[in-house]
Amino acid sequence: MATDTTTRTAAAGTAAADADGTADVSSTGTASAARTAPLTRKPAGRGTIVTGVLASLLLGATALAGFFGYQYATTDSSATSPEASAEAIDTAKDYAIKLSSFDYRDLNKNRDAITAMSTDDFAAKYSEMVTALSQIVTDGKGESTAEVSHAAVEKIDGSSATVILFADQKARNVVSPDGKTQPYRMVVTLDRSGDRWLVDNVETK
């Protein structure tokens, strides 16, 4: 076995040393030093340090590029710029006023404008609503005007926006000839179509 061979070799070496009265200092001393000398870590070379610094700079540059790229995509996009937000608010306000204003003598006065400001789906819903209410408004001689007191963008991205408005509608009819003012909170959802906003839904609360 390997263990027996090593033991016999070591014993033979010891016997030879005893016979000569001297020991092989070069071999045994080196072996002993190798066993007893403490291990020391070599200082990092200049190349290692430079590599580490470059890696850190690269990671930092990548992070900055990602950050500024995100900022550009989310804040500098033309569809989310302050101008786009202002356009969304203006469209929503104009729409809310036209939608809440009517006169039984000419119910189609704002119809074309409202349809042009709507998505196809919402234009169809609006048309259905007008058809269903026309006779009621005409029989009751209903009239209404409206104004928006406050409006703000709740959220906006490249393809859609949500605007919250506070509107006051003053309506009168044969039942209330002096008229009555009713405040409304309206949530207007808009879709981006080319360089303009189209109304896709209106909720009144």
C-alpha cells in the first residue's frame, strides 16, 4: 500500500542520516519551512485594481444609462409632456361642457362636435343615449348650460389619459322653470389618436 511505502522510505532516510551523522539540510529544511511558514496573500496587482475600477465604472454607466433612458421614455415623450397633459385637460373640459349643455329646440347642436371628439365606440354610445332621451327632453322643454370649475390629469401615458373634472350644470324644464344647479364630478377617459386626444368614456359621480 502507498502508506507502507512512504513509511519505509522515511525510515530509510532517517537511518541514512544517522549513519552519516549529517542531515540533508537543503531538502529537510525546505520541507519544514514549507510546513511552518505562514501563508501570506500577495497584494493585488495594478492590473487587478484597474480591472475592478473599470468594472465599477461600467456598472455605474449602465445604471445611469438605464435611469436616463427610463426618464426620457416616461417624462420626455411627446405623449406625456406638459403640452399633452394640457391638451387632454382642454379636450375633457370642452367635451364635458358640450355633453352637459343642450336645448330642446336643437338637440343636434353639439352632436357632430361631440361625435368628432369621441372614439368610434363611445360615439356610438353617445348616439344611442341621445336617441333614447330626445323625446323626453323635447316634451319637458329641457335646457341646460354647464361650466367646469376644476380639472386635472389623474394619470397619463403614451396611449391614454384620465382627467377628473368638477362641473356645475344649470338645467331647467317645465317642472323647474327657474332652473337648478347641480354639481358633478366627472371622470373622463381619453385615448391618444395621432396628435390628439379622443374621449373613450365619461363617468358622472
